Amino acid sequence: MELHPVLLYLVYIVSALAMLGLFTAIYTAITRYNEFALVRAGNIAALLSFGGALLGFSLTVCVSIAVHATFVMFLVWGFAAMAVQIIVYAVVSRGIRGMNEAIEENNIAMGGLLGLISLSAGVVNAGCLT
């Protein structure tokens, strides 16, 4: 039985937003700083780094919805996108000494670098799905 297009849309949008929430919870739990507290305090570096990860994740989820015919594959690629972003953070934070501290100190260049690396990883990951 095929779902009505409106119901199918609702299933995908609710699932994608739930995955975005789950990604946010996991990503902010593994970073060494509190993104939300830093952003509330006006820390642009934290905003850029976290924003890049959100966009990189969301782009892969978007492409997954657009190109995969099954809901199961959408979920698989969504979780893969989470893993890619977490791995990117882990590798970059270990590879660039002092990155976490620099973001906490509002080093905008460092936050932008991490954000752009995360976004780039998401673009490449999304491209692999087509």
C-alpha cells in the first residue's frame, strides 16, 4: 500500500527533524564545549563551527530524501551523515592543536575553519549518494 503524498511528506519531514534533533544532541554532547551557552554569550566561533556541522548533516539528509526511494535507506544515510560529522569533529579537533580552546575563546577564524570543514564533508558525503 502506497501512502498519500501528504502523509509521505509528513513522515519524511518529521523523521528528518527528529534526526536533526538527535544529531544536535549527540554532536553537542561529544564536543568539549557547550555550543548553546557559547552562542548565547555571543561566541561567533561556536556558531560557525556548529552551524557548519548542522548544514553538512542536513545537506546529506536532504539528498538522501531526494534520491533514495525507500524510507529505510533514508534512515541509513541519515545515520551515516551523523557518523561522518562526528568523525570530522574528532579528527579535526585532534589534528589542530588548541582548536577547542580557540573556539571557546571566540577565535572566529578557527570556528569558521571547523564549520567549513564540516560543511565540505557534508557536501562530499551528499555527492556520494547521487
